[in-house]
Amino acid sequence: MALRNAMSAYYPVSEQTWQEFTGICELLSVEKNQFLYQQGQLPNSFAFVYSGLFRLFIADEKGNEYNKMFFDENTFPGSMVALLKGQVSRFAIEALEDSLVVTINFNGFRRLLAAKEDLKMYHIHYLEQNWLIAKEAREVALVQEEALARYLRFLAEYPKLESRLPQYHIASHLGITATQLSRIRKQLVDE
């Protein structure tokens, strides 16, 4: 029911579409520190987070990591560029908590997308909100805002995540060091 409610928040899906959609879904338990998708892997699905928390990140050859996004309840983690291009993923998606997800077969989703008008409309609304509007705001923030402003934006956009994430993951997401984030937090407390 949580998955259907999350989808309906973007556009209502008919009972017939929903029944066919559930046929391409599987429930999966993912333990903390386990990978949902690995960097360098060719994915065949994306997921819906029923419970838990994930990070989408990239690691360079030196082991430095950059957290691009976090996915908590009612969000859809996946390496969408890899799925669309049929290529291995440049990113990894790791569970930061014990989690329960619904995996969604990508080829099955594309077949349904081509056949179901209501699913197309859901997909359009989802992409507009999450991959255009939100992505643009984040990109602008990374190049135009100071670290303090980016941290305050993070707190406003993800108020429930700060207590669930280690400081170094938040810092990586903001493009700063954990030491810089510690100074920013101290500055906010002192003000």
C-alpha cells in the first residue's frame, strides 16, 4: 500500500495497471552496509524504500567517496542512467540501516510504461519533480551557495535525515569535509 500511495502522490494509477505493476515487483530485505546495487554492476531493476535508508555514492580510484543522494522511506533508489543506457553503474547504492525495499524490474516497467497511459503520466510527474526541479536546485546550490547555506538547505529539505546519518555522509553530500561541517554546526549553536 505504501508503494501505491507514493505513486499516487504523483498521479493516480488504475487498479488494472496496479495489478500488472505488482507482477514486476519483489520484496527484498537489505541489511545495513549491504549494497542494493554495486558500482560497476549492470542493474536490471530500481527500488522503492518501504523502510530504511540508503545512500547513492561514487568512489574514485583513491577510495574517496561522494554521496550524491540519500533515499529514505517512500523514495525510489536506482542507477537510472545505467538502466536507461544498458551500462554498468558508475554509482553504488548502500543501505545505511536495515531496510525493506520493493525491487521493480526495469524492462517490465518499460513495457508497462509503453502500454499504460496512467503509468506514463505518473512517470512524467515523477521525473519532473525529482529529476528536473530538484536536481536543478541542488546543482545551483553546489556552485553558488556557501557551505552554511547548503547545510541549512539540507536541513530544510531532509529534516528527518540529520539524526539518521553520520556527519561524514552529510559532509560528503554537501561537498565539504566533516571538519568543516563540525565548524558550521558549532557556529549555528553559538549564534
